[in-house]
Amino acid sequence: MMDHQKPLQPSLFYKFNLDQRVPAEHPLRMIGGLIDFDFIYEEVEEFYGTVGKPSIPPPVILKLMFLLAYENVASERQLLATLPLRLDWLWFLGMDLDSDIPDHSVLSKARTRWGTEAFRSFFQRVIYQANEAGLIDGRRIFCDGSLFNANASRKSVVTVGVVDLEAMSDELEQKLDGDQTSEEEPSEEEPKPKVRVQLRSTTDPDAAVVTKPGAGPARPRYKAHRAVDDREGVITATEVTPGDWDEGQQLEDLINQHEFNTESEVVVVVGDTQYGTTDNYLMCLDRAITPRMRLLADQNEARQKKAGLFRREAFEYLEQVNAYRCPAGELLGPKQKREERDAVRYGPDANTCVNCELHDRCTSSAARSITRHVRQSEIELALADLRTKSARADLRRRHHFMERSFAVAVRYGFKRCRWRELWRAEIHELLVATVQNVAVLVRNRVRKPCATVAARVASIGTSFTPNLALLATP
């Protein structure tokens, strides 16, 4: 049975008032004044009966979960063990020195009962509040993903099979739409293995065993995908997947989630090369969104440049004859239509490349070919935008915002998941992201207005009392 929290009664301790022991500028006092935790009553009402022993009030449970991330406590057991020693925590929870401390198991039971939706609703409510405070622009977002460790050790990793890399080549080729065929790779490279060992954790099978640059051997990990708004760095969308999922596959979901949470339409989306697939470009163009991410196929272009081969841009497309002109002046006509990719492969006539004096600078195979998407002209217009000054500034700004977002998340325990299974990893990320957004709200709540704003307020007169925090927001 759900219990409702009762007002704090005067303490039995002589001349002791817990409210007076929490300073007015204490962050938890500011958070308590800004964030409404009582909404959770309605969110989780269906999970409680009408008879039986009264439970811990849902707002208390939600606040405990909030403290778990906000204070970066290692475990729920440690959180409840520390609670009697922290006057500020007791005040924040509406307790007193003689209040009964709940057992740590009530948190895991409530989390299992509520699921992820209650925590996503909490995340969305904070976004709404940030939007109302003018801290969200909504039109420009930055996207990125970051790995974080699962709650499982390397010792739990076992081999479950092998993956045929040749069977995966078609999928990779679709991502690199517009690149050269695999036989174009320099012959000096060592042959790649045909299979890859597939690993899983027996402790947390939902996590993928992947490596992370600078983090040692492969271990079970999840990946958090985020969209961050351009104005104040508010996290407006987040998803969690196993660590081996491609970031580019999450772009449309992040855009949809951002638009739903902020009630705005994205105009510009900025991401790194992992998001620069042909499908993502076309999805953005169909939705009148400017995509600012480098094309994934450019990685293959970089390999060709390193090998001293002509890059794709050296081949001129002649729309009148539907052919490419190579650096030697020969025409590459349509040879094969790839229906599954909405693309056409262009190549030379027989023996043209073999007898060409530029052959060694063009390809390491018998002939050079180029794949062109049926909407290539639209893609090239979008790519031309990347050369503008504003696009270059956005790419730099994205790096700053996303690196800062995940760096700050480490303060709140993002680096290692507190629980196991994917749905619990989603709760972990939702709590961390919510705490970060609350920190943005608090930071802007106490920000001092600039001199220009102060002068503007003074000129209005004393009869009007504006929200200075909102006026100070750019």
C-alpha cells in the first residue's frame, strides 16, 4: 500500500531544529525548492495496492535514488548506512534524527516495480522545467556516444562463438555508401582475419564485450547516446545500448526524443563521423534538418590519400552523359545498379585502366570503380555546407559540449553502471543525465545578472520584479 509523506513534526530533541542546520545556500535546499518530486505519486500509483502495510513514500524513494547519483555513492547499501550521519540528507528527505531508516532493499524493489518509465518521466520533467526557464534553444543539437563499464568483471567473460567477417562485409559497404569496392584497398596491407571471436559476460549478458581506447583489455560495457542542446548544454535525449552498437543508428531516435521532450523542431544536428552515413544524411534532408557531420566514407578516402591514390573528388561527374571523368580523361559509365543501396556503380570499359599510365596512382586492383547514390547531388550540397565558417564552428562547439557532458557525468558515477541488465543501465543513465540537468538549473538559478540586465531592470521601476535568472540567460 502506498503511503504519503507527512509534514515534518517538531523534533523531540531540546532546542534542535534540523531545518536551521541546513544553510540557505546549500545545494540540496536549492534543489528542493526547484524540483517537484511529488509528481511520482501519480506516476507509480498503479503499482501499489490499497490494503496492507504502508510503504515508504515514493518521493522519498525517488530522492534517495537522486542522492545516489548526485552524491556518487557506490551502492544503495552504503547510501542508507550513511544517511543517519548526514543532516542535509535527512532534511532533503523530510526526515528527522529519530526517523526510521529504511532498508536498502526497498530501493531495488521499487526500481523493479516502477521500471524505466518513472525515471524517464523524471528526466523529461526536468527538461521541461529547463525549457520553461529559457535554458534550451531546441533548434541545434549535438550528438555523441560514450562507453561505460557494466557491473561485471573481466573474469565473467566467456567465448560463445565466432563471427564471420565476410558475411558482415555487405552491411559495412552500405554504411560506406559512396566508397570504393573492397578490392581497391592497397595490396601492401596484411590480409584481415576471416572470423572474430564473439564474447559475452555470464554476469551481465546484455552488455557487449568491447575495447575502449586507453582503458586496457576488452570488458563488458554499455554505450550511452546523448543529444545536448546548444544553449546551456542541457541533455535533451538519451538512450542506452550494448557497447557494440553503432552510434549512427541512434541519430533519428535522438532527434525524435529531443523534439518530443522540448516541443521544438531541430534545424541543425551536429555529430562526429560515426553519424555520417548516407541514410542519416538523407533522413535529415527529408526532415529539413541541416546535417553537420563528416561523411563516414571519408575514412576510406583518407586511406586512399595515405596510399597515394586519387581521391573520389578527383573524378568529375558529368550529368549530361551520366558518367564520371577520371584524371586521365577516360569516362566511367554505369555498370551495375545496386537496388538494395539505391546506388549505381560506375566503371571503365574493359582494359582501359590496365593500359593507363596513371593506373598505379588510381587503384591497386585491375580497375577503378565509383559508387553513386541516386540522391548524390543532395548529399553533395549538404557536404558543401561543412566547408562554411558556421559549420566548422559547430563542429568545434560539439566537441566541447559533448566532451564536457560525459566528463561531468563521471562525477555522478557514470563511468560504471550500478546495476545489471540493459533496462537497469537505462535507469543508471537517466539518473545521471537528470542530475546533470538539475545542476544546470541550479547554476542558472544562482547566476548573477550582468550589468546590462541590472540596468534594464532598474529602468523598469520598482513595481516590477522579474526573474533575473531568466533575464541573464543568453
